[in-house]
Amino acid sequence: MLIKHALKIITLTAFAVYFAAQYSVHAADNPLRATVAEDATLMTIIGPKIDSVVSHATYTLPGGDDTASVLRTEQVPAELIVPANATPKISGSEATDTLLVGESIVDEIVIGDNLSSFCGGRLGICADGCLIPCPTIDWDRFTFFTGFSAFTGPLNRGGAASFGFTEGFNYGNGFNCLGRGEISAQFGLRGTQTNLSGSETTTSDRKQLFLTTGLFHRADWGLQGGAVVDYMHDDWNYNLDLLQVRTEISWKFPDAHEVGFWMALDADHGVSHTSVGKTNPNIIDESWFSADVYTFFIRNTNPETGVMARLMGGFTGSKDGLLGVQLRTPINENWALDVNATYLIPNEGSASDGYREESWDVGFNLVLFPGCKTPYDRDYNNPLFDVGSNGNFFVDRR
């Protein structure tokens, strides 16, 4: 137990030192990061004013070498109107920034990796343009997912696995005033509805809720990582609440390959009062905890196709083995397909009822990118961690 607590303290301290170093040590300038920070500052200053006056827009598809987006407005504030012959430039490029001329916003032209826009700002080119009115929510920061989920674990008591539906979202945003703009935060939610026809031990269906929140840092080349807190509520023939801390650190190579290590540590135990039996149920009091997981992985994200593949293998604090695979591939600029599978190999083995202790999870999800951001983009604020699930939140009996 002392070793486990020491590992938790060492891990959290290491990440604190890492993020502090990122904040205090001067690193080489990154033009893409600088552009992102400038765009975010521009949006903060005049974005709300633009949103308040824009009514509707017409959009012209790219023709030749030009991309034109004409935004019609009602009463543009005088301080935002610039002369028609003014042509501000983005630092380090020849792209013309968005201009306010008279009562129209004209010439939203994007070249290369730079984008300065009042609607749907993202890394990369917004090829389809941004229609007006702009939503008050920055949808580029969200991804939504829905699909099927099948899983089992000690909570299934060796009976049939749980199968059903899952849905949720993941949100990421950066802190331009913290860590030289290199630290981002994420928040995600996932719900599952399974065992819709009951099971061997109960007639109740099963509902789960996962919440994930934390900080992370993405890199083009070098160290990247972060830490999140996962909360799980499991409502079946019991009510169970558990908490874990999940951390990840990896080294990213410029050729899109990545090697790293992630682990999940138990943060809060839970007690269940379980009603077992359909006709004459018995009440069983049990204590549960989230398994400590230590996993190595390799990951590759192809910058051209947007396909991400990850293989992982490791062990738990109870000497169980762990294997996993994940594949995410774009379907088009708004949708991607995410498939994952994880298997926890119980230490007990088949000769000692190991099937009651094994855990596995298989997920099949469609992922929606509702804003101008697409599955192909390189986005430093894209959440580094998947939302908590039965594939990264393993429960065991004390």
C-alpha cells in the first residue's frame, strides 16, 4: 500500500514539475502556436461585438485562387470599421485578414495553416467557409460520439456481459495566459444504457455515467502528457460511485509515431448494497475500487489521412495483464469512426473461476465534429484523453 501511495505522489509531482517547466523555460518559437494564440486573443477582444451585429450571410464557393465569404451586417460599431484600402497581414504569411468595410465583412481568405476568422476558427483551412449567424457556443471545441458498447467485469458476477448503447461528448480548450499557451483543459461526459432485458441476477437495466476533466499538453515533437480525474456512477441492482486519477506521458516523434505510458490510480473506494436474485433477492454488501493500471503504448496519427491507431499492453496492481487496441479513421470532414477493444487478463486463471474476474470492453462509435474542425486537423486543444469508459476504468472487488 505504501508503494502505491508513493507512486501516486511521484506521478502527480512529476506532472506538476513538467508543466511548471513548460511555463518557465523558454522554448523555440512555434509559428503555428503563435498564430493560434493571436487568433484566440482577437476573438476575445472583438468576437462578441461581431456576433452581436451579424444577421445573415451569403457564401461563394472557392473559384480559381480566391475564397470569398461575404458577411452582411446591420450596425457595425464604428471602432471596428477600417478603410476599404486597408490590407492587414498575418505575421509571417501573405494571407489577407478579415476586414470590415462599410457595413460588410469581406475577404476571409486563408492560406496554409493560418486562419483568422470570427466564426468557427480552427487549425488548418476552413474549406467550406463559415456560415452566419455564428453560434454563441464554439462548436469547434466539441466532439460528440454515439454507438454501441459491450463489456463485462467482476460486477457482472460471471454472468452474461452487458451490451447496449453509449453516447457523450468531449470538450477541449486552451489557456493562452497559462504556460505560454501550451496547456489545455478538457471536460467530457459519457452515458451508457445496457442490460435492457435484465440479467441472470436481476430484472433491472444498467445505466452508467462517466465524467472526465483535467489538464494536458500536446507537442509536435518531444514530451506530451497530462492528467485527468475520472468519476463513474454505476446504477444497476446497486448504486456505486468511484473515482480514479488517470495520467499519460509520451514522446512524440516528428514522423507521427509516438511511444508512451499511461496509468490509472484508485482515488476513492465505494460500497454497494446489491440485490441479487429475481424472486427472493438477497442483499449483499460489497466493497469495490478502481484497479490500478500501468500500461505502455505505441500510437501513430497520420497527418494526411487523419487515421489514428494505438496498441497497448500492461498490467494492474493485482498482477492482471492488460491488452488493448484503438483505431479512429475519418469518414468525411464531419464524421469519424472509432473502434476500440480492451481485455484485462485475470491473474486467477481458468482453474480458479478466473472468468468471474476478467474484464473486457468493445466499443464501436461514430464521432461527430460539428464545427469547422475536421478529423484531419492538427489541433493542440483537441482532448488528449478519451472520456472515461469501461475500457479505461476497471473495477475490482476488495
